[in-house]
Amino acid sequence: MDPILRVNDLTGGYSPKRPVLHQLTFDVKAGEMVGLIGLNGAGKSTTIKHILGLMKPRTGEVKVDGVTLEAETERYRGAFAYVPESPVLFDELTVEEHLRLTGMAYKVSNNEDGAREEELLQQFQMMPKRKAFASHLSKGMKQKVMIMNALLADPPLYIIDEPFLGLDPLGIRSLLERLVEVKRKGAAILMSSHILSTVEAYCDRFIVMHHGKIVAQGTLDEVRQAAGMNMRSGTLEDAFYRLVTGGKA
């Protein structure tokens, strides 16, 4: 089975003369969660922008659900949902209206839309705010709306960038529970986060970026091996620090 997300030999960035990303190759398969980790400036956000189609590769290609953005734009864009680090909502729309707009955009049937909407509002403790305008929500509540929109869409691929910022403990738990559920149902998830303990606990594989390159990827044992550690001991955080500090503990 082909991966849901396939990044092949991707080089790119903001300037053709000075690429930020250098020959990135990785994939995310159906039914797995992959953690994208790195220091600030490592190239994680730039990588995500290329996947989203907001930036064009200098060389290489990105495929989602087996197609490139240029070949089948509608299919490509409809195959993923994105949760950004900073929520982006319409101030004049309510929480309910955001969910319904997402349902229309992803062509979710009215029956499915309604059932999922109620379930998500309950799970993320947003029932009392369903009629509230986005402009009246806290940052954490806005982030919950972004997450609910993504989950409502039920796409093959989720791209999630620092999802825990602003979330309360119940919100974090609800998100992680839903990610486990959608993964079990066959979705592919690419999640970028600095909370390495959570990434280690929930992700199946890891991609470690440093200075625009992938310095390690694979299971925890494979990342440990790349860091020159004993494959059977040490946390993801231990391996990460060794990889980005040149082997120093």
C-alpha cells in the first residue's frame, strides 16, 4: 500500500539561491502517527508549508493520497486537514458555523456532519460555546475549534503543528484520544511538537530535523542508533539532544 504522504528528495525554501530544506525524503503511512521534531529554525514549518502547497519545491516532489498538487489539485487538498500552531478563524462566525462550513468544504453529509459536530462539541467541552462568535473565544478555545474542524473533515491525512499550545489538560487529553482513534481507523498523522515526552508516547516513528536536513528517522530504536546510543535504553529526548548537539549528552 502506498503511503498517504510521500515527500521525495525535497529541496526548497523562501529563496531559490539559499534553500532551507535539503533533500528531504520521508513518508507517513495509513494507520500511523509520525512525530516531526527539531529545534526552532530546523525547517519543520517550512516542510509543512511545502506539504500544504503554500511553497513550491525547488527540486523533488510531495504526494498526498498518491497525487501531486499540480496533477490533481482538488483531490490533493481534500485529502488532508491542517491544524496550525496559531488558530485562524472568522471572527463573525460562531463555533457551530465554523464546523458546518468545514463540513460543506469537505463534502461531509448533513447526517454525518451533525453527529460528528455533537460528538466533538461534547468531547472538547465546547457545548456551552457552540453559539459563541470566534472573536469572543480564548486562544485555547480557538485552538479547540481548529482541532474540531480537522476531526470533522475525517481526511486520510492530518497535519498538526504544535497542537498543544494554549490547550488545557482536558483539551490535550481529548485531542490525543481522538488522534489514537482516527489512527486506529486508518488515518495518517504528521505531528510537529516540542513536547518530546508526548511525541515519544504516541508516535510510531520519528523524523528528527536539524539545519534543514533529516538527521535521523524511524522507530525509537532507530533514532537511538543514529544518535550513537544503546538501542534499548534512553528516551527520545536523550537521543534528540545527542543528535542536535553533535553527540554530546
